[in-house]
Amino acid sequence: MLLPSAEYFSGEKALTRVTKNEQLQAWFKNIADQISALEYTDATIAGRKIVQLAQALDEVQEFHQLESNLQVRAFLAETKTFLSNMIRNVNVKVNETFNFFVYSMLVCRRRSL
């Protein structure tokens, strides 16, 4: 019983009792590929896609009863936080970025005078 814990602290193996599930493995790989392939040229489309991906993570957690595995729950929570941050970043419009840049330049110029 303690052998898996000893192997975990060797730094060479993960502490897990998850049985292999090729369907879930492929599903998570597909989600990761979709996140990597996001295009940020249109903030609305990217934001909607990110929301759909976050909802898909919630659904897979409920459907496959993954909430009983603490490691998977932590991973999914971290991923959803990451997706929420992506939505916030996507919603920064080009105009707002330009306005911030101009304001920053004015402040720097004023301080140098």
C-alpha cells in the first residue's frame, strides 16, 4: 500500500490509481488541441468558443463522475481558471489597448519634463 507513495516521492512516478480510459484520453487531447487552435482575431468568436470549452469540461466531469478523483478535480479547476483568464484577455479590445498605450506614453512624457 505504501509502495506507490514511495515511488511518488522518488520524483519518477505520479501518484495515481486511475485506470486507462482511451476515450477520455482522446477527448482531453481534442479539447487541448481546440484550445491551442483558438484564433483571437475576433474576440466574440474566441470568447464564445472558450465558454463552450469550459462548459464541456463541466459536462465531462459530471458525466464520467470525475469529481471523485481529487487530482482530476484540481486539474479541471485549474484549466477552467485558465480559460476564464483567457476570456478576460480576449475581451480587451484593440481600441482599449491603444488608449492605454497613449495614456502610458503621456504619463511617461509628463514625468520626464
